[in-house]
Amino acid sequence: MPPQSKNPRISLLRLPLLTTTHYGWNETQGRASIYNFTNGIINTNPTIGTSALTDNRAKFLPELRIGRAWSPFTSGRTALRTSFGIHRALLDNLNYRLDQAAPFYTTLAVKNVPVSSLNFSATSAPPAGALISPSNVQTDIRTPTVLAWTFKLEQQIAPNTSLTLAYVGSHGYHQILSGDQNEPIPVTCPAALAAGTVYFPSTTTKANPAVANTTSWFSQGTSLYNALEVDLKRNFAHGFQLRGNYTCVSGNTPAFISNPYNPKADWGLAATDVRHLASLNGAYDLPLLAFASRIKRAVLPTQDSSAAAVGIMRGLQPHKTPSPMQRALAPGPLPDSPPTY
């Protein structure tokens, strides 16, 4: 419901400024392995050092938030609410890609080899024709960012009943894309195909034939979200509430890139593009539960251990034991744990 007071023309403005920072991806034993590019072609051998990034672009990430709510009429039955925010998602999961990189934790790709002959061991040589399949990230990867905004009109249409019309939108940039950065270089399409068609002849080799396909992350994605929301609320006596809402959504974004030379070609509908969505729900406050809640606040301490539990869970990392083949391909003795970032 719109806020009520002796002065019904209420105005509230909030302007917080948050900042986020990241120290970068540094490996404690100098085993950070990354594949660079020469003239746009992925290198055959990785670059090994103490950091997986050549440029840490997450040292200072301001996140501005602004919101305002006000009642334009003296009746106090109408409320306008608007907000804008910058939201960022730190790349805390880059180790998912970095701990699968050669030469310490090598992944091989083989073709036309019978399954019965895939007897890998620490002393056996890789099958003939086996190529390293790099797992890679952009060395100057940026932090995914979303600009989000809302505008809501809330109107009291009857006692204890309100109707809300809202527009919600967002634009994302530096979104993480996944793709193979060793695709063959496209060629001019033949006359039999329409102009602009991406064409890969069957005889075309990869950009660097010395390595296999890659699984790479790079921050070149964008996203767009627009939604119209209608929300109807009704409060009844004795703690019963009824609410119905409808949302019309349009969302677009790429995710996995089929052609790394033209990421925009994969622009399409996003998973959030649920064009029409309606729901109806109700809630009832049981008197017994309200009484129990008051008892809990009176008896139990206010200390909240959930933050500590979250910290413990974030500290847990899956332990990966290197395979015999990875031990055989490693340049030296291989520890029992992946690179520690």
C-alpha cells in the first residue's frame, strides 16, 4: 500500500555508493597457465607465471544505487517509485577453467581411436595424433556488469487493495561468453550461398592445427531485459492476503558462441524470455505462528551464525586428483592438488 502519514505527500531518496574489488588470480606456486594469441591465433604453448591475468580490471568497481519514492497527490493513495543500480558479479569461478590448463593438468583430444586402445597410464605415451585441448580465459577479462532500472506506479483502488503497474529493465555488458577460440577462419561464401553466410569448407583446418578445440571464456557478451508487470494485492481481515500478478518479458543475450570471429551472430532469446507469466498466491498468518515468533525473539539470542556458515561453504573447493595421463604430460612432479588461486 502507498505510505500513509499526517503529511501524505511523502518523498524518500536513497543514494548509496558501493565499491567492489578483486585482487586478481595469482597462483601461490607459479603454476598459472594461460594461452595467449599471436596475430589473433592461439599459441601452441601456454604462458606460465604467477598470475593468470595480464591486466586485473577489477581493482576498483563502483556500484551506484539510487532510489526514490514519493506520493504526488495530497490524498496519499498514489505512490511513485523509481530506482537505478549498477550491479557487478565478481569472477570467483575462474578456477573452473584455470585448473584444467596444460601443462600441469592437461586435457587431450583424440580422433579415430578405438575405445579399447585408450589405456592411459603414467608411463604410456599419448595416442598418435592426440592434441592438447586448451582450457583458457581472456587474460584481461572484465567483470560482468548489469545496469538495472525500475519505475512503478502504485495506486490504492479500494480499502486494503492496491494495484501496481511497473516497468523493469536492464542492460548487461562484459557478460561471459564460452566458445572455441581455435575455430577455422571463415572464408568468403561460394556463389551458391547467400551473401554474408558464414562458410567453413570441409577441408578447412583449425586456425592453429597444433592444438585441438578450446573451451574459453571471454567478456564480450551483452544482454537486454524489458518487462511489464501488473500486481494486484488485497489484504483481508485476520491476516489473510491475496495477490495476483502478470509479467510480460522480452530478454536477449548470447551464451555459447559458435563463431568466435562474430559473437553477435549468436544474439538471440535468453532463458529469461518467458513472454507471458501469471501467478496467483495467498498467505495466512496463523495466530499460533505469530505467538511462536514472539517467543523465539524473546528466548533465543540475536547472534546470527548464517554468515559464518556461508563463509565456510565458500571456502570448500572440490578436490581434483590428477589422472595418470596428466602426471605423464606434466613437466615435473605433479602435486595432488590443482593450482591454488
